[in-house]
Amino acid sequence: MKRLAGASLLVFANKTDVGGCMTPEEIREGLQLDAIKTHKWTIIRCSAITGENLKEGLDHKQYRQCFRAQADWPHGPSGTPA
């Protein structure tokens, strides 16, 4: 469980280009994200077909991972950032 300390959750809301899809608010409520108090979370609307926001989501994940590594350093394996 300690390895998850500082982890963040990224939810890709796929198929946002399809009519009748869930809104970010519906996703948040359905996944009960407001109940998560120990980790940061983000919902990013995307479309796997068009690629809309996929790069932005991965960039966000990479940014959070880099931030986490800096916050955890040097506590990762062999003294390397986690």
C-alpha cells in the first residue's frame, strides 16, 4: 500500500464524441471519485478513434509521475526516483 502513496488516478472518458455519452459529472458520481480523499484524480474526455485528448492525458500522467518521483526521491528502489 505504501507504493501507492502519492499516486494519482487518471480516468479517460472515452467515446465523448458519441451522443448520449456520460458527462464527466456522471462519471465522477458513478465511480464515487469524491470519496477518494487520499489521492488526486482527474477525468479527461477523449476519443480513441480521433485521438482527441489522448496525448494530453498521457502528458498529464507523465507530469504527475515526474512530480511523484521528485517528491519520493530518494526513496525509490536502489535510491532512484520512484
